[in-house]
Amino acid sequence: MKLTLIKPNIGRMEHSLYVDEARMEPLQLGVLAALTPPDVEVALYDDRIESIPYDEPTNLVAITAETYTARRTYEISAEYRLRGILVIIGGMQPTLIPQEVMQHADSIYIGDAEFQWGQVIEDFRQGRMRPIYKAGVGSPQPGTLTRRDIFNGKGYLPITLLQFSRGCRFACNFCAVSTYFDKSHYCRAVHEVVQEIEAAEKRNLFFVDDNILSNFEAAKALFRALIPLKVKWVSQASINFTQDLELVDLMAKSGCIGLVVGFESISPQSLRWMKKSPNIIGGIKNYKPQLEIIRDYGLQLWAAFTLGHDYDTKESIERTLEFAMENKFPLAAFNILIPYPSTPLYQKLAAEGRLLYDGAWWLHPEYRFNYAAFQPKNMSAEELTEACWHCRSTYNTVGSLIRRTFDRRTNMRSLYRLGLYLRYSTLFRKEVFKKDGMRFGLH
Ligand code: B12
Ligand code: SF4
């Protein structure tokens, strides 16, 4: 039996194809391959880099789908089904909105692969694959090491993706992760993480945890185990971690060089509106002392903002940009607030009749990457789109990148740090300009 795994691209630029230059290993497909019985031949095709050989013989196709890649996923699925090959779609999108995905696949998989993927393969072999597999969510990869040989030769960034935990205990109203994991956080056995690192060839790690510091004590146990491995790692976390200096110290000692941190907004009203509780604990005036702690430890931040909440105005968005410039975050993402299906934000905007593009913006032919998909409270949708673009483009001018370079406590801390900053800030700058206004799907 042969199984073909597919990672879809988002789409294409207006006048040419889009090649993602910041592409990383698709970890979920490495996990799926590892959970597949060893007698099954596995092939991986990454639509972000290569053409999909639809006519190459295969028995079953498994596609991983997010909301942004849904449209392209359905195009790929249609091609295979036209050739009589069964397609199963799993991941974020079928878990958030199964009724839509079901229309585009022979079978859909809801939840984490760990729980029922073995059953799917068995059912396929018996010729009785079910239309829906409803699995749960839980700890990452119990007893399973990611299969990384399928990533060979694809030209991914030289960084190993892995997970210590999944989900997050907080309940931000816009967060698809909070909906997927129902506000829960699940950790993997520390010794299995260590095993995974020892098996990987590279020592630069990206823990793709949704919030690696959701549980302080669990995180400390991980960091203690990482110290002797002498790795360098980045991950994602909520800002409240600065409350526990032992945690910050262990993090730095274990090789943490940077984090994606969701600041989202500098307005207390907006933070309350979106239920971003980790940022409200102790009050927003804390950003300044919190940032001092982070800088003392030399952590290079990728600050993430979401713009368009009900208390946001054009002026508050401008102030957010100024806040980011003042703090010289090595990277900053100015994301337009996006109503992902089934999130509390989506339901609220739908109830208020404020969704644009007929609600399913991700499928609408007129929708483009980084466009506002709802009617904001204090400006028009076009003004919000424009304000976010203004932040993104201003933050990423060459002059702005140069000004941020000379930060003694972060980028200039060592040659290694400087190299990282120069490499990734220029790479992501390029992506920012390329992706804006991208079409979804290829056709
Ligand atoms: C790492 C990551 C990235 C990396 C990309 C890594 C890469 N490989 O290229 C970077 C930082 C570049 C990135 C970029 C973006 N990301 Co991102 N990213 C993630 C993150 C944190 C982890 C994904 C991951 O690898 N998880 C580990 C694997 C093992 O878990 P998994 O994907 O959940 O898969 C499990 C199950 O879902 C299931 N499963 C998955 N697929 C399949 C398929 C089958 C057949 C089966 C049976 C099961 C199955 O089994 C797996 C194992 O249990 C997720 C959060 C999340 N929890 O998903 C966000 C997330 C996927 N990203 C998101 C977004 C919005 C983006 C961006 C669009 C951001 C932006 N504005 O530019 C971009 C572009 C994404 C794209 N498709 O091109 C959103 C998507 C929301 C949605 N509703 O779809 C998420 C959910 C974050 C969030 N908080 O909302 N991202
Ligand atoms: S803290 Fe981050 S991961 Fe957790 S619910 Fe909020 S946005 Fe989602």
C-alpha cells in the first residue's frame, strides 16, 4: 500500500506563483508518517515548493488543512478524486468546521492523529473507510518519534520543529487553538522530548507549542532536562511568564534565544474585550517592566499584534506601531484580526451580522490574504486593511530594520544573535511584501 501526504500552499500571488521562502518542515505530516504502519510506503509532497504529481500511482491521499489552505486543499482533493483515489483531510479546518470539509473529501479526520490514524489505515485496507473519524485531542506523540526522513531534500529551513505541549489554558476570543483544544493544555513526557532531540541531527529547535509556558512547573521540568543537551531553541509563549524569574532563568539556561509573544494590543479595553487574560494579569502598565526582564535575559522577541478589535481606532493602531518601534522588537507581526470558523469571535460577529464575504471568507473568490473579513466598529474594513498594511510596511522598511539592529542587549549580544537577526528579519521582510493581497487557491 502507498500513502501520499500533502501539505497545501495558501495560494498564488496576483501575477505569479508564490514560493514560501520561510518554509519549515510540516511536523504534522512527520507525525502522521510515524503513526503509519511500517509496511506502508509513504511519500510527501509539499505544494509550497513542488508540483503535485497527481498521476503518480498511490492508494490513499492524506491532506492537512488549515483555514488559509482550505481552498487549495479542496482543489488538490478534487484532482485526486477525479482519478478515483480516496482522499482523507485532517487538521485544524476539519476539526473547526467538519460540515464544510466533508463536501470535499471521502473521509475527514477530526482531532489529533495519534488517537485513530492506525484505525484509518486498517479500515482502508479492509475497504471500509468511514466518512468521519472523530478523535480526541491530548498529549503530543505518546511513544512516537517524528519520522523526519520524509523531509529530506525538500529545502526546509535548517531548524527542527517539535512539540513539548499542545493547546493553552487561556481563552482569547479570536484563538483557533483555544477552540480546537477547548482551553486545555497537554504536555508530552519530557524523556520522549529528549529522545526526539537526540534523534534529530540539528541542534536549532523550534518548539511549535501554542504556549510553551502555559504550565510553569511543567515547562521548568522540560528546561532542566534541556540544559545538558546544549541546544538553541525558540517557541511561543504568553507574556505572563515574566512573573516567575526562576522560569525565565531556566529558560535562558536551557538555550532559549527567542519567543513569539502575543501582545495583541496596548489598549487595556481591547485586551479585556478579546479576553487576553495573560496580558491583563497585573495590568497592562506591566509591559514596560516585563520587557525589561526579557531584555535582561537577551531574548529576541517576535511581537505579535492583532488589529481591529472593537475598541481599536486608527489612532490606537498608530500607537501600537509606535510601541513596537520604540521597543525595537527584532520581528513584529501586525495581523489583521481574523474570525476563524467556530471561534467565539466568529460566532459573535456572525450574530451581529458583521461578517463580510458571505461568512466563509476563506473560500470567497474576492477575498485576499490580509484583507479585513468583517466590519470593524470604528473604521471601515478597507481602512482597517490599510492601517495594518501601513504598520507592516513601516516596520519592515530597510531603515527600520537597520535601526533595530543596534540593540546591545538583544541583537548585538553576540555574533550568533546578530546573524540570526539579520537572516530572519530580511527573510520575513521579503515574505511580508510578497504575501500581502495573495489569492487563495491556484485556480
Ligand atoms: C508552527 C506554526 C506555523 C509555522 C509554520 C510551520 C511549518 N511547518 O511551515 C509558521 C510560523 C511559519 C506559521 C505560519 C502561519 N500560520 Co501557523 N501555526 C503553527 C502552529 C503553532 C503549530 C503547527 C504545528 O506544526 N503543530 C504540530 C502538529 C503536530 O500538530 P497539528 O498541526 O495540530 O496536527 C495534528 C492534528 O491537527 C492532526 N492533523 C493535522 N493534519 C492532519 C491530517 C490528517 C490526514 C490527519 C488524519 C490528522 C491531521 O494530527 C496532528 C498530530 O496530532 C499552529 C498552531 C496549531 N496548534 O496548529 C499555528 C496555526 C496553524 N497557524 C495559523 C496561522 C493563521 C498562520 C499564518 C496564516 C499566520 C500569518 N498571518 O501569516 C501563517 C501561514 C500558514 C500557512 N499555511 O502557510 C493558525 C491557523 C488558524 C486556522 N484556523 O487555520 C494556527 C492554528 C495558529 C492560531 N493560533 O490560530 N505557522
Ligand atoms: S494565550 Fe495565545 S494560545 Fe492561548 S488562547 Fe490566547 S491567543 Fe490562544
